[in-house]
Amino acid sequence: MNGFKTMIATLAVVLSSTLALAQTAAPPSAVANPAAAQTVAPTGAPAPAIVNDAAQGTPTVAATAPLPPKGVGVDPVAPAIGQASANVPSSNDPAAAAIPQALPTPGIGLPDGRAGLQDQVTEVGQDAAWMHDIVLMPVITIITLFVLVLLIWVVFRYRRAANPTPSRTSHNTLLEVVWTLAPVAILLVIAVPSIRLLAKQYSPPPADLTVKVIGNQWYWTYQYPDNGDFELVSNMLKEPDKVTAGQRARTQADGPRLLAVDERMVVPAGAVVKLIVTSADVIHSFAVPAFWTKMDAVPGRLNETWFKVDRPGVYYGQCSELCGARHAFMPIAVEVVPRAQFAAWVASKGGTMPGAGGAANPDATSPASPATAAVPTPAADAAIAGRGAGGSDKTIDATVTAQPVAQGATDNEGSQAK
């Protein structure tokens, strides 16, 4: 037994001496051993570059950029663009600097304190605003005032002091016909434009672009199946006094407080955009008031809506379904840009335009659409004027749902999943 213990102790001394010698040995030359340059980096971090020190003749490891903080979107396909703070193109990168970020327009696409509807920028929204302002509001106002006048008149005319002996009349044929036909006529006045509006809203034209919208607690994910299936994670930007080191703070150029995000949904102007809306956890609701768009995001179900905006700009919305503790901090920002700028933006995200290659995706609009082509042509302009040039709305398997993105338990910050 004593001999066995002695053998174990001797083996431990030999092994410790060997490890100490290995740790103090000089690093191999990157030229003599090319494999030495392939230093393994932590998952998600760039490998440190090995450079030769001219003065010492020994290789040194260059410092690597720290990993972005949790909640900061990382572009998985465009690492050349600076991502140190919230997935915002670096001003030092020429490709990113060539894609300007649109500034919000006061009074358009964002709340401005008015007691009414926002200015509508879609045809469906303009028809709905006309329905609200010209049909519903006058009818509601007239009915309300009429009933109020009747109540006041009955209270004073038939009070006990003015009418001590009440009438015993139980039927009046003319009055009964009037109060039956009048509501029917009112409903007909409302029904005709209402049915026409519903038909337009739920019978979309052929789609030019498909965007899959996934609600998460408490941020949004946007996927572009037509453009290489790249993905964006959109988080609310915090105020300067609430950000931590490495996070990007909101500026006035990003938009109003509680509405600015680090990643906007970007779509081309004049294109019919089909939204496939679902959720990875609980029920959310994707709503942009200026588009007259509101669609619930339900786990395990794919809902569909659409919009077509001709005016470039930035339009804001919010989740409109109570979805948890940070429901109020789940904004939406949609940026509408010219088609050429949209093509450049897609390229900056590592995506492709229709017809330029890329794997097929069952959520994608089937044919390449002129409205989202990289090179504008007269045929494309004519197709946009006629509301798109094809693209069928295919039946989508509702069992294919997005997987939840890793997130914190108490904040609304998601990270790039791809």
C-alpha cells in the first residue's frame, strides 16, 4: 500500500513539472506554424489576430473587441459594419454611411397630442378615416343629441307637477313604424361603405414583399424571407440616463421617447407589403396607427395583414395587446424608403434581392417582384402603379412557428438569433 502511494506521488510531481515547462515555453511562430494563427475565440467573438512585433521578432495577439451587451442586436452577416452599440451602422464604414437613417416628421406617423386619428398614409387608412369622420361620427353625434333632447323633454314635460294625470295610450302605429324603420335606414347607411372597406382590407392585392413579424416578451423580430431570410431584432432604445456601458441611447433622430428602436422594419415605398404575424410566447398585437394596421400575434398561429405606403418616412406603433410587465416598452418603427435605398439596405444586412440568388423560403413571395427589384425599370414602375406584379399568397403551415429568442427575465431586450 505504501508503495502504491509513493508511485502516485512521484507521478504527480512529474506531471506538474511537465505542465510548468509547457506554460513557460515560447509561443510558436505564426509563419513557421500557420495553424497557430487560428486561435479559438469564445462563441460569438472574433478570433484575435496574431501579428509579428518587428522589434522583438515574436508574435503578439491583438486585442479583440468585447462582446456586445445583452439586448444589443448583432448583425450575423455583416460583421464589417461596427456593432459595438446597438446594431447601428458605424460612421466609419463607407457602405453603412451611404444608407442614411430617415428622420421622423412631426405630426406624421407619430402621436402629436391631437384628439383624433393620425394622418393616414395608406389607401385603406384614408378610406377608414373617411368612414370614421364622414359617416360614423355624424351619425353617432346626431343619435346622441336626439336621445338627449328626448330625455330632457320627457323629464320636464311629463313630470308629476306638469302632468298629474298620465296618459293611458299603449299603441301608436305611426310612431312604432318610424322607430323601427329609422334604425334600419341608419344601419344601411353604415353597412354599405363599411362592407366595401372590409372587402378592401381583407382582400389584399398580390404581394411585392413579405415580412414575418414575431412578437416576443418584450421586443419584435422581423424576418425577410424574400431577401435571403435574414432576421432583425428590434428593441426599444433607452434614455441617456438609463443606459449602461456599451448600450446605445436614444437621440431625437431616432424618434420620440418610448417609441424609438435600435432596428426599424424597412420596406420599399410603393410596394404591397404582406405581414405574416405570429408570436413566440404570449399574445401580442402589431399595430401601426398611420397604416390603419392592427393584427394579433398568437403563438402557434400565422395571421396575415398588409399595407402599401407611397410616402417615404418613419411611422411608429406599439404592441396593442397586454402581454406582461413590460408591455408598454414594446414599440414598433417602420421606415419606408425608395427602392434603390431598400436594395442597399438589404445588401448591408447580408440579404439578397429577389432573383439574385438565395435559398427559397416557404414564407417568401413566390415570384420575384418588380416592386422590390434591385434595379428600377419602367416595367417595375408600371407594376407598382398597378399594385404589384404577382406573388401569390400561398397556404402556410401554421405549425411552423418562431422559436423564442434568448432574453432576460426582467427586461425587454432580445439578441440576434441568427
